[in-house]
Amino acid sequence: MCNWFKKKTPVEPERLLPTSTKMVTRHKIEAIFRQRFPDGHLYLSDKERYLLCSYDDIALFLAQDGTNKYDSEYEVYDCDDYALRLAGQFSIPTWSALALGIMWTELHALNLFITEDEELLFIEPQLDEIQEFLEPWQGKTNRFAVI
């Protein structure tokens, strides 16, 4: 007898757990953000505590994630959609406390995170690249960020 008609329970790919244990307050997140963008707009979605990110954890997560594999289409699936999707991929138990979010510049949308060394870094979600600084084509002025 054939089993083709039986429903199968989907199996999620195994993801590593974040190794970081350094928690900080929203005030610390705000201070780190203000160092880079003194006049930038920031919305902090949690009230009290954030888990700082291990650079290696983020790099490994990106290697497992397929957000960058989609084809972009102007105004249909573009930079903000990549950034939102990648932020959503991190919005799972054990990873959702990370100080990671989305940022819009005057030209582009991308992701940002704060490391255990209290550095603000960027993720270009279309390329899976972690960057210390924004490239000229990405813009330079923070218009709005959510962490």
C-alpha cells in the first residue's frame, strides 16, 4: 500500500541557539544607537532588556537563512521586504530577544544589530553581508530604526 496520501509533519531545520548571554537595558541600546545616529529616530519594541548579539551567531544564522536567495523586483519585493523578512526570521524563540532590527535610510532599508562589544553593525539582507559602515548606495542618514 502506498503512503503518498498521509500527511507529514513539517520538520524545521535545526538552528543553533544564540551563544550570547550579555543582557542590557533599553537605555544602553539607545545610547549605542545615538553614538552612530545622534539625530536618528529609534523605536525600541521591548520595554526593558535586550540580548546583545554574538557576531559569529549572526554570521551562522545568515548562512542558514534563505532570505537573500529571493529575486528582487522593483516596488514589489525590494529592500524593505528583504529587511522585514530577515528580521522576521530572527523573531523565533531564543533569538527574538536579540538587539537586532530594521533601519531605513534616505535611500535603502536594511538590518542592524548590536554586538556583545556594543558595536552597531549592519546586515545587507539581499547579500547576507555584515558591514561596519553603510555603503554610499545605501544612504547615510537614519530615517527610522526599530530594534
